Amino acid sequence: MIDTPTLVFGPVLPELFLVAFAIVGLLYEAVAKRSDRLVHLLIAMSGLAMAAASSIILWNWSGDATVLGGTVNADRFAVVGRLLVIAIAAFGVLYGKHYLERSEPQPRGEFFPLVLFATSGMTLIVASADLIVTFLALEILSLSLYVLTGITGRRASNEAAVKYFLLGAASSAFFLYGVAMAYGATNTTYITAMARALSGTTGNQAIALLAMAFLVVGFAFKVSAVPFHMWTPDVYQGAPTPVTAYMSTSTKAAAFLALIRVFDVALQPLTWDWTPVIWVLAALSIVVGSVLAIAQTDVKRMLAYSSIAQAGFILTGLTSANSVGISAAMFYLVAYAAMTLGAFGVVMLVSARGEEQTSLSSYTGLFRRSPLLAGLMTVFLLSLAGIPPTAGFIAKVGVFSAASSAGYWPLVLIGTLASVAAAFFYLRVVVLMVMREPEGSHDEDPSLMPRVALVVLAGATILLGVLPGLITGLLRDASVLRW
Amino acid sequence: MSAHLLSLTIFLPLVGLVILLLGRGLSNDTARWIALSTALATFVVSMIVLGRFDSSLAAYQMVERASWIPSIGLQYLVGVDGISLWMVLLSTFLFPVAILASWKVDKDVRLYLGAMLALETAVLGTFLTLDLLLFFLFFEAILVPMYLLIGGWGGDRRIYAAVKFFLYTMAGSAFLLVATLFLAAQAGSSLGHVTFDIRDLQAVAHGLPVATTRWLFLAFFVAFAVKVPIFPLHTWLPDAHTEAPTAGSVLLAGILLKVGAYGLIRFNLALFPDAAKYFATFVSILAVIGIIYGAVVALIQTDLKRLVAYSSVSHLGFVVLGIFAFTEQALTGGVLQMVNHGLATGALFLLVGMMYERTHTRDLGKMGGLAGVMPWLMGAFLFAVFAAAGLPGLNSFVGEFLVIVGTFAVSPWFGSLAALAVILAAIYLLWSYQRMAQGPVREEHRYLPDVSLREVAVLVPVLSLLLVFGVYPKVLTDRIDPSAKAVVVHVDPQGQPTQVGLVQAQESPP
Amino acid sequence: MPLDNLVFWVFAPVSVASAIAMLTRRNAVHAALFLIVNFFTIAVMYLLLDAPFLFAVQIIVYAGAIMVLFLFVIMLLGVDRNEARGERLFGMRTMAGILAAGFVLEMFFALRAGIGFATRAPAGFEKVNAPANTQALAKVLFTRYFFPFEVTSVLLIIAAIAAMVLANRKARAITQAELDAHENAQARSAAAPSEALAP
Amino acid sequence: MRTPIAYFLLLSGILFALGTMGVLIRKNALLIFMSVELQLNAVNLALVAFSRLHGNLNGQVLAFFSMVVAAAEVVVGLAIIVSVYRRSQSVNVDDARSLRW
Amino acid sequence: MVTSLAAELAPVGNGRALGVLPLLWLVPALPLAAATVNLFLGRRLGRFAGWLAVGAMTGSFAIAVLMVRQLASFGGDERLYVQHLFDWIQVGSFNVDASVRLDALSATMILVVTGIGLLIHIYSMGYMHGDPRYGRFFAYMNLFVFFMLMLVLGANFLILYLGWEGVGLCSYLLIGFWFEKTDNANAAKKAFVTTRIGDTAMLIGIAMIVMKFGTLNFEVVFGTANATLSKGAATTIALLLFAGAVGKSAQVPLHVWLPDAMAGPTPVSALIHAATMVTAGVYLVLRTHVLFEVSGAALVVVTVIGLITMLYAATCALGQDDLKRVLAYSTVSQLGYMFIAAGLRAYALALFMLVAHAFYKGLMFLAAGSVMHGMHEETDMKQMGGLLRRMPLTGATFLIGAISLAAVPPFTGFFAKDAILEVANHTGHQWVYVLGTVGAVISAAYMGRLVFLTLFGRPRTQAAEHAHESPPVMTVPLILLAVGAFALGFVVEQSPEGAFSRWVESALGAVPRGPLGLPTTVLIAIATVVAVGTLIATWVIYASGRVDWMALRVRLAPLQRLFEHGWYIDDYYATVLVAPGKAASGILAYRFDAGFIDGTVNAVGGSTRRLAAVGRKIQTGYVRTYALALFAGAVGILVYVGLRL
């Protein structure tokens, strides 16, 4: 009668773990009189660890390509995406624990479950095989992030939250419209079925184009590509630093991976239609992000613009619309995650308590006050600027190479020239830190744990710059999307 | 070991760098000795390379290859030929000298020396790599340590100069990267696999449409023209030179500028021979303008370092002129001149630095009569001045002469105009020497000390090479010549005047 | 004129008009009421499109629950006053109008090209809706869309947390220290580093 | 059913556009949010129309999901707006511009 | 390749007994070695530095004499020896080797350089006594000798050029030896730079030779010049080379450095700026005379420049009050005579004039130095007078030199100058002869003025009153030189076809003879009358006491000033060349380079920053603006989609 789908939960185990541990955290927060951040951290970390472990096991998944009624992919792309997001989340909660302990008034312990929830949305979105799941996962991560952005209740935090929320909701509507159009064009919401429909005769080209337009808006908003980027500086600046660190990296990763899946699979037959759009968005993002960052005086805001530019670079890699470009973009995401998490981590430590010292002038003479922080920040900034031997360099070369192979060398030229402008503002921070003497008295946060995390990130940044082969093999395996 | 001699040369400085960065408790002196011995060890290794170099071959030798990042086609590929050989030796020679010359740097010594060693690796990498992308990687990697050296230990406007240096070079290299990737993409479509091996890319570039190669040529050219620097892309140089610390100026003038000229030979000529011929006149005009312009502008400078910087613009013009004459003599002379300029200008900057340590000024108007106060230092200065001015018997002359002769065979006008710079060089160099060393001595300079033993150790190797290479340049030319000839033949396989030869003279008189 | 056509042509203008009214009413409560009207018209459209279940849900959830929540909040915050009249952003309405017109125009062209204004839905939807719309829907929802359905639960949990975390927070005055810190930051960022690199 | 599906879709488009306009021209955060709801409803209309066009229920299910999402979003959104209001005694989004430039 | 070719061409070792010739390299090597030692250890050596230098010179001279004897023992056509030292520059088939070449021309030159150089070194030991940089002085002097020897011995153009620049360097070092005085430093720089202008032209000429011949080897170039060069090419090359000679030999218009160069120590003036270096230009023309002859036109240019310079410098000498400046202008003038001779193809006579001039001008400089030594470095002739009695040896030798220069028979100077005029007259260059004779009158006049103002009459100052004779170390060289200045001509070159001319004929060809003009005896008579008459006239004016020469000087003040300032050519250059050059340099450096080029660069950066400063304002903080951007972006993409439908 009713043919129930066979329930294979293996490929969604990571999500299940994340949600389960998030609920554990919620319960703990509800039960405990005065919740201990360390316990929260441990709960979250174990959730992440379990999720990561179950993801890794999925690398050699031998079951069906899609499970749970064909809504979830069990491919390697999903594995890599999940691992990336989970790793970012681990740093996010680590930062968060530290930040929560030192900020006044103390935000609530729901931070940790929310991060896990957001992470579950992100892991789900990269694994999604059905646009409706993509949409739901997008909402999960968005809603969590809206809350996280406003979690401290500070004025800036609130403002950021409301801006993020209003624009995010509007962009979700666009995205959903895109999903509707895609459904209208192909009579399906399965990503692979869409591709088949569009490459065959059953698809409706014109409606599919509309779908493409709306989906681009939705994704471009999430990855903060110009002109859908405008929330980014305000939100990154206003959100609590660990949240900024977390969302600037993980959202971008998740949204890009989902974008790759949707555009390189579902809309693959429309490649010639959407690559010019991506091209323009990439160019605009690179230029606007790089140029406007020059005028910034707040580090978080500057890094926000930088992330806009970085989004442009990743989009550059996607213009090639093949697995080379995908693996280049994935590498870029990994590198971007490491260096941006690192940079925001330094920002958090320099800010000391809460958000007191995020203006560039706080970095004056940092090298004298804390050589380690200054050194780490230099590594991250140089990597963001794309200077060898850091991961940022290899990443940039990778995406440029992909775009160039596809014949988009004018975009590469725009990118390289904008990199020069970008180098200027990255260097400015280096100048302030290393080449000027400190003025006034600032105290950095002396904590050890975040420093260890930063050293790990810096190590990764350099290691990936020197031996990118460590992960390029994985990424190449993962970048083959079958349909 | 011996199979990886070049790799050893490139990465040996990194060993010192790691020790310096990890050694928190190292005293400044220990750090200095570590850096110096690392640099000296590198020099020794490079001398072994020289010893094993087969001067009868034009091709790359001691090639090492390893796959590195197959996903983007990047491989670790190094090799040496007669042109890069001398660039490498020049570098490994100047680095210990520069380290020794900065013995008195007291601020953040470990970082300073670390930056120097990192710079050495990057520079050696650019000279030895045969992979275009790897070259770009090293090319970019040069920027950071140099930027730190200028910005961290430089003069009053050091930050401006450092940032300018960085951005200028980076802007130029933007074009390089685009062209590189474009070329690799072409390789991907014509060879079936993306590669950056310049030997493969030669073939690929050969198959491209003429217009394309011209654009590619220009892209490469811009990148290297900034680095050389070729007029009118030179304005970063005076600032960078002026503000850099002594060792920074030495390395900048001695080595970094050569990276640009080296790139022109290695890539512009080798990859796009036809485009190179097409643009030869244009580039030569720029070079000649640069030769004269640099000299004329140097005439009026009152800051000693600025003056030397502009003289570099002039001298590097010779190099470029030589490169784009496409005769064996001119190209050999150009390469020779690269070495010579490195040594002579390096020596000048060393001396300016030593003088600055004593007088605390570089303003020529605030000096005078120093030859009486410190005869040895000023004597050395005069020696370097005459080397730079192209006095026969000292090194620069041979290079300049070969360039002039080689160019003359192609274009007497360029050759003649270039020769005019010799007059101007004499004027500004002697004028600066006069204002510094001659005339009445200023009261506050009356009791300045002459050279110390350390400074002698710094100067003697450099100055003696100025003489040795002037008297017996065959050491260099014998090894440069085959490679230079190969390049020239590649550019102009059946060109008429590639050779200044004995065509007429062979008809011996009755 | 068939009945459904008639219904459409009656309710579609009402729908548009109520939406426009929502945009133009300066009083928030009025605007909310117009939105409810709009939701009703949309519910009617669902009925036309053979989706009686959604018709009901639309009225119950949207018009009933969601909009009531809105009105509740409007009242709670006491913001049922008229919206400020002044417009600080120059040309906003014009641009919004132009863009909206462009949007509709593009949609029009795309629909014309993609579906055409003559295409009518195929008959036989009764078979799809058999035995009844709600049962049929449930069948699809719990088989094909089983997993997404489960996923929505996470959304609802998050919504609950959000309400707890954000709204349950004790209102607190801005401390003077926070104001100072903010102003200092502004002053610092205005002063220093962009000039730091000027030649 | 005689009414061409495209009419519904066009109506959906018009409503979506109007909703977007509302986001642009309203200053009250609550009203902006309501405009977003209008957008979502427009989408739902399109989904249901497509569902009818294709002759299956997928679109209706999607619209159903969309409503769930909208409900969750409303909760979060209203919570945020309330939180902001408590802080600054204003729901005018034009007042919230301490983060700029 | 060239080496072997040169070896074939040069009759080296063709069964001849080379004797001492393989030691040729020692001639330059000895001074170089001594220079090196003195340069680094000069201060430690103390007075021994001088002895070392003199020792090296002695050795060098002795070897040179042996060389010349050996060479002279060969038959006329075999008087050539090329010694290959090492390959200097070798690129492809272009090869320049470091080799030295001994033929009659270079043999004569090395004798002059080492011989006169030795005497001047000895003299210097006295003159420089007590100078704090005694050792360094001798180092520079020896270095100079080394380079000068390389110049004259070089077997190809590049070695010649090496020596050429090297002597310029030493000239620079020695003129500026007392660098504490700004004037000296200026003079040194001026000398180097001015000559470098000519040098550069010469370098271009050399480059052109490479282009035409593919080699720089003298043998090949001169051997094939006739076949290889067109007349035009030959003229270009010859004139470029001659430009070098003009600079080095201080001919108009590049003569301005030489009078100023007198700022150096007097032995330097004697050695470098009278006897040797300044004659390098003449040597160059003689060495490359084949090229000049192929051209023909170039020879005319040489003659004309020589004539102009000779007359111009002679007038200038007439207006100087400074003892050394008179001699300097006189040198310029005399060099003009040498070029005239060369221009007339009387190369042997040019060379003889060179030798003769080395003797008498060297002598006069040394004597002038001796005078200064005795008068506390006073050089103004107006402050002297009657020195013959106070410094008899110096005075007498000075007088001999002056008379020789004034070309009174039978002094050496007479034979040198008269032979040239005779050739001019006989080969139909009457205008040269007439102007040459006019020059002779002026020469005698300034010599007379010099002698009578300084040696005769009454001492005009206390210093002159108490002048004292110099030590023997200085006077002995004077005497030896005086012997030469007196007797050399009589001994070796009584006529244009004398023994000297025959000796150098293998290298320079025969002196041209012609059937035209006046008989030789008449010419001799005219010359004698001119010289003696002019001397008597000057005696009347300056020493007889019958004419108030100061009054005369005041009456002719404009003329005197014109002569004294060298016809204001220096000032002319300063206005026309130096000032605009400086201005141009300033404009280029500040307006163009810093202003325009760098300004453009900074403007690019600046405008990016301004763009950023303006652009950030887009981020208004109004969330509705952000939504607008979002919507606009969406519509933009829709429009694009619409276009692709």
C-alpha cells in the first residue's frame, strides 16, 4: 500500500549526533543552576568529535548514493564538507567558551547548542540531495546564526542580529522562490533528477533560468558576494567575535559547497548561462571587497570586507564549472577557514574583554607587546593576501588556474590586480603591529588555550602552503560529483 | 647529497631560519654567528655547484624534479645554467657579506637575520627554478622578508618605502601570474596536461598566435620591468633604497634587481622569441632612456643612497639593453653586468652604510673632507666609485663594453647613446665623492674612526672581486657564453648580426 | 466565464490591492490587517488550485497564528503608532517601484516564454488527490518527504531556543562604561591608522 | 480548471515584488518582516500552482514546509525585534545604524 | 682565433733571437708592484716609500733600455714584438687579449715614460719631503707610470683604452692629491670629466672598430683597414678616436681642464700634464695613423684643431700671471704643434716634438717647482724677479728649457719645431706654415715674459729676496733634463730626415717631403730671427727697466683679461652647458621624476584610497539600503536571464 522508504540513517549520523548533543547541552543548561562553560565545551566537543568520526566512516560508504528517500547524499563531497564545517565548529566553540568566560555580562550557555544546531544545518546542506532539504538546512543554520549574532545583547550585537535577520529572511524568500521555480521547471526537487530533466527534454529552460537567478541570489547572499554582501560588514562587526569567526568561515564553506552541488549538478546543463553571472559576481566581489577594505578602521570590519573579496576569489574558481575548479574552490575554503578563523582568533585575544579593542589602532606595536600574537596575525594576513609560502597563495593560484583554464583570464587579471589593493590593507595591519612602537597601554588576553588553537591554525596555514598535497588528493576525490 | 646539490643550496638558509625562530633564548651574538655560518655554508655549497658545473654545456644541469601539487600542475623543478649559475653565486656571496655588514643591528636581531635567510632561500629559488609557477612562488616570497627588512629596520620613511616596494612589485607580478596561468592553460589544451615547465612551455608558446604571444610578452615584461626597474616603472627604487637598512640596500641592489633582468632573459626571451624581437626596439629605447635618465637625475641628488639608487636605474638600463640586442656579446655582457652591478653597487651601499654609522647623515651637503679623516674607508669608496663608473680594469667596464659592442652591431645609435652615460656616471659619482670626501672637513667629523676589522672583512671580498672580475672576466664569461649563445640563437635562429665576429678579419692581409 | 476564472479575477485584484494597502498604511495594525486579507485571498487561490488542505492551513497557521503573533507583538511593544513620515533615504520608493516593476516584467517574459499564458493545468488532479487531498498529502509527506519533515523539528527547537535566549533576557540599561567604550572606539577609528601610511 | 497556471504564477510574482518593495520602503522592523511573510506567501502560491501544473503533490508539500519554516522564522524574528526594542526603544530600522561605513 | 692570427701577422719569434724581449711585461709590472706595496703599506714605509718607487722606476727604465737596444738590433721591418699575457675578454668569436706590443713607436714612448718618469720620481723625493701622504703620492705616481706604459704598450685598442682611462684616474688622484682644498678637488673632477667626454667618443669609435673589423687587434685593424673601411667609415672612426685625443691632450674645445690641473703637486704637472699623459692623444693619432690616412679628411681636422689650439693657447699663456698656468697653456700650445705635425703626416716629427717637449717642458715644470719650493709655494710671477742669482742651478736650467721652447737654435726645441714648419712649407701647406710661425712668435713672447719676470730684474718681494736653492735631489734631475732639452735635437734629429725619423720609420712611415716652398736655410733663418727677436723684445719690456710693463698691462687690460681667462671659454661652458644641465637635471629629478612619474604612481594609490573612502559611505548603515542592493542585484540577474531567454 504505502511503500515506505527504507530508513538508512548511516549517512545522516553526523547530523544526528550534532542535534543529539545540542539537546544534551540544552538540557544541561536547563538543569544546572550555574552552568559550567567547560562542561558545555566538553559536550559540544564530544558531539563534534562523534560527528566527525561518523563522517570519516562515510568516506568508504558502499550503500546507496542517496538515502532517506533520496534526500541525502552519501558521497565523498559531503564527507569533506562536513569535516570542514565540523572542524570550524570546533574552533568556534573553543573561542566561544573563552569569550563567554571573559565578557560581561555573560551571555547564555545556549551558545554551544546553537553552534551545534547551526553546524548540523551546515553539514546537512552539504550532503543534501534534495533542494527542499537544502532549504531547510539553510534555514536551520540561518536561524541559529541570527540568534548567535544577537546572543550578547549588546547594542551592536542586537543591531547586527536584526539586520542579519531581516536581510536573511528576505534572501531566504528569494532562495525559496528559486526552489519553487526549479521545481516548476523540472517537476522534481531532487538535485540529480533536475540535471537529468534539464539536459533532457522534460525540463523547462526558461523557468530553470528564473530558478537559477533566484538561487544565485540566495547563495550569493550567504557567501556575501557583491551586491548581496551588504549585511556582511555590519554583521561581522556587530556579532560577538567568536560568532563572527565561526559564521564567516562555516557559513561560507557550507553555502559554497551547497552552491557547488546545486550549480554544478542540478544546473549543470545551464552552465553557459550561469557562469557569466558567477563571473560578474566574482569580479564585483573581488574589487569591492578589496577596495572598500582599504578605508576601514575596525579590524573586524576590515576582515569582513576581506571575506567579501575572498568570496569573489572562490567564485572565480567556480567559473570553470568542472572538477578542477571545484577542488580548487574547496581548497580555498579550507585555507580560508584556517586563516580567517586564525585572524578572528587574534582579534578576540587582542580585544581582551568583549569587543573593546577592535579598532586598528589597538594593533599598534603589537609585536612589542605580544610577539606571538603579532607573528600569528602576520601569518594569517599574509595568507589572506596570498603571499607564499602560505595556504592562501596556493589557494589563489588554484582558483586562478581553474578560471584561466576555462578561458576567463580577464577575471584572473582583475583578481590579481585587486589582490594588490588587498595586500595594501593587510600590510597596513602588519605595519602597525611590527613596525610601529606601541602607544598607550593595551592588555591582550593572556590565555593559553586560544593561543594553542591559533598556533594550530597558523601551522595549518603554512603547512597547506608548503605541502598542499596533503589534502589535494582528498579534495580531488571529493570534487567528483556524480549525477 | 650530490644529486640534490641545488636543493641543498636553496633550502640550507631555511635551516638557519628555523634555528633562529625557535631559539628564543639565543643571545644576539649567537644568532649572528648562526646566521653567518648558515650563509657561509650556503656559499660553500654553491661553490661546489660551480665546481661541478660543466661550462661546455648550454643546457640546464643538475636538474632535479619532483611532483609537488599535481592538481594544479606545479612541480618542484630546479636546474642551473650558465646564466643562473652566476646569479646564484652572486647571491650566496652577497648574503654572508650583508649579514656581516649588519652586525651592529641591535633591534630584534633574530627576526632581522631570519628575514635575511628567508630572503636568501626565496632569491635562490627564483634563480634556480625551471618551473614558471614555482618561479612565481619564489618571486612573491621575496616580497615579505624584504618588506620586513625595509619596514622594520629602515629609515624615517621606511613604512612608505616598504609598502610602495611591496605594492609596486605585486602589481607588476599580477600580470605575470595571469600570463603564467594563461600559458599553462594553453599547455593544458595543447599538451594534454597542465604544466609550468619552461622547457615545455617554450614549445607551447611557439604554437600560439602572434598577437597572443605579444600580449603575454608584455605581461611578463611589466612584471620584470618593475623589478629591474626599467624606466618609467622605477620610482619605487629610490625610496626603497634610501629607506632600507644597509644590508637591505645591498641585497636589493645586488640581487633583487637581478631577478627582474634574469626573468627577462629566462622567460621573455625564451618563451616569446618573436614577440621579443618585435618589441626589441621599444624595450631598447626604454633602456636607453633609463640609462641616460637615471644618470641625469642622479646628478642632482643630495642623498647619497638616492644617488646610488638612480645610478642603479642607469646601470640596469645597460643590462636590459644588452638583453634586447640579441647578440651573444651583448647578452653575455648583460649577464656579466648583472653580476658586476651587484658587486659594485653592493659595495657602494655597504660603504654608504658604514659611513652613515659614523656620520649619521647621508646628506652630501653635510659632509666633506672625510678622506682625510678616514682614508681607508674613503679609499675603498673611491675604488667602488670607479668600479661603478666603468673604469677599465675594474669589473663594470667589461660588461658595459660588451653591451655597447654587442648593441653597436645591431644599432649604433643605441650603443652610442648608452656610452654617453659613462660621462654622466663620472660626473655624479665624482661629484658625490668630492662633496663627501674632499674639501675641508667638518668639525663634528674630525675624529671619526676608520674601518674596523669587521668592516675590512666585509669589504675585502667584495672589493677584490671588483678587481678580479675586471682583470679576468673569463671566469664568468666562459660559463655564461654557451647559455647566452643558446638564448640568442633561440631568439634569432638565422639572424644576421647576432655575432660580432671575425668575418672580415679572416681575410688576412697579404 | 467559468467559475474558477471568475473567482480568480475577483480575488486576484483584491490580493494585489490588499498587498499594496499593506505597503502604504502607516499604522502598523492596519497594515497587519491588510496582510491578513491578503493571506485570505491566497488561501482562496489554493482552493482554486485543488489544495484544500493548504487552504485550511493557510487560514489557521498564517492568518490565524502567525499574524496574531505579529499583532500581539505590535501591541506588546506599543508600536501601533503611525510610522515616521520622513524618509531619510533619498529616492528609495522610486527605486523600489522601478525594481519591482522590472521584476514583474521579467517574470512576465519568463513565464510567457516558459509556460505561456495559454497553458492550463492538466485535468485529472482528482486522481492525485485521491482519496482526499489531506490523505494524499500525508502519504507523500511521510514517505518521500519523511526526512525533511523530521528536519523541521530541529527548526522548531531552534525557534524555541531563540525565544528563550533573546526575549527572555532581562532588559538592562546601557551602562555608561559601554557608551564610553563605544565612543572611544569611534574616536580611535576615526583618528588613527588610515593616515598612518600616508607618505 | 480553466484559469491558466501562468496567471497564478504572475500573481505570485506581483505579490513577491510587492513584498520586496515592502522590505525596501517600510521602516518599521515588524512591517518589513511582514513584507517578508508576503514574499513567502507569494512563493507558496507559486509552489502550489506548479504542483497543479505538474499534477503531483510535491509542490504542496513544499508549500507546507515553507509554512513551517515561516512559523519558526517568525518566532526567531519577533524575538530579535523584541530584544532590539528593549534595548533601544525603537523598531524603526533607520535608527539602527551604529554599524556603518 | 685572433691570437693566432696576430701571431701569424706579427713576426714574433720567427727564428729571431728574442733576447731580453720576453721580459717586456716587467716594464709595467715593476711600477705596478711598487704602487701596490706603497698603497697599502706606504705609511709604514715612511721615507722608504720614495726609494721603493724610484727603485721600481729605475728597474723599469733599465729594462726598457735593454728592450729598445734589442729591438734596435733587428732590421727595420722586424722591429715588432708582441707578447701575449692572457685572454682578457672572450665571448664567442670576439676576443680581446691582454698583450703588449713593442715597436719603434712604443719603444720610444716607454723610454720617455720611464726615463723622464724616473727623473721626476727622484725629484719628487725632495719635493714631497715631509708630506703626510708621502707614500701614497708615490703609489699614485707609480700607478700612473704603470697605466701609461700599458697605454703605449697595449697591442690592441682595449688595452690602450685601459691605460688611457687608468692614466686619467691617476691624473684625477694626483690633481686632487691635496684634496682638502676645494679648488683642487674641483680641478681633479673637472679634469676627469672633461677628458671622459673625449674618452667616451673614443669608446664609441672602438665599438665601431669592433663592428667593422670584429677585432681590436692593432695588427689586424691596421693591416686590413684599407680593404675594409670606406672613406666615410674611416673618417667617422678616426674622428671619434681623435675626440679622445682632443680630450686627453687638452685640445680645443676640451682644453679647459689642463690649466686648472696645475692644482696638483708640481712633479705631477711635470710628469702627467707635460711629459706623458697629455701626449697620449698624440700617441693615439700616431698609433692609428693608418685609419687617419684612409680617411684623409680626418687629417685635415687634426691639423686645423692643432693650429687653433696652438694659437689660442699661446695667446692665453701670454696673459697668465701664474707661473704654472703659463706652462700649462704653453703645453696646450705645444701639443697643438704636435697635432699639426701629425695632420701633415709628419708622424715622426710629431713624435720627436713629443720627446723634445717631454724634456724641456718637464724641465720647466720641475724648475718651476723648484722655484715654488724656494719661495714657499708662491706661483705669482709678479711676486718674483731676480731669482737667477738666488737660485743659480734652478734658474739656469729653467732658462735652458725656456730657450729651447722658444726654438732658438741649436736647442732641441728649435729642431723639433722648425722641422714641422719646414714640412708644412715644403708640402704646400703655406697657411700652416704662416700660422705656425705666428705661433712661434707668441711662444717666444710668453717664454720671454716668463723668464724675464722671474729670473731677471730685481726681486719684487721679500720672498723672492730670500728665495733659496733646492737640494741636490731636486737639482740633479733638473740638470739631466736640461742636457736633454739642450742637446737632444742636435744629436738625433737635425733635420726632418734625421736619425730619429729613420728609427721610427718602421712604425710611422717616412716624413713627407715636397718640392714646394722656401729653401731650408731660409726657413732656418726666419725661425731664428723670429725666436731671437721676440726674446729681445720681451727683454726690453720686462727686464730692461726701460718700459713700465705694469702700465702697459693696465693700458691693455681688456686684452690681458681676455687672455688670462682663456678667452672666457670656461665661463661660456658654465653658462651654456653646466647651468642648463643642472637645471635640466633638477627639473627631471623633482618635477618629472618625483612630480610626474612618482606622482602618477601615488595618484593611483591615492585615488584607490579615495575611492575606498567614498565607497565605504555606500555602506550607510540603513538596512533598507542593503535590501535595495540585494533587490537590485536580483533584478539585474533577472534582466540578464531575460536577455538569454
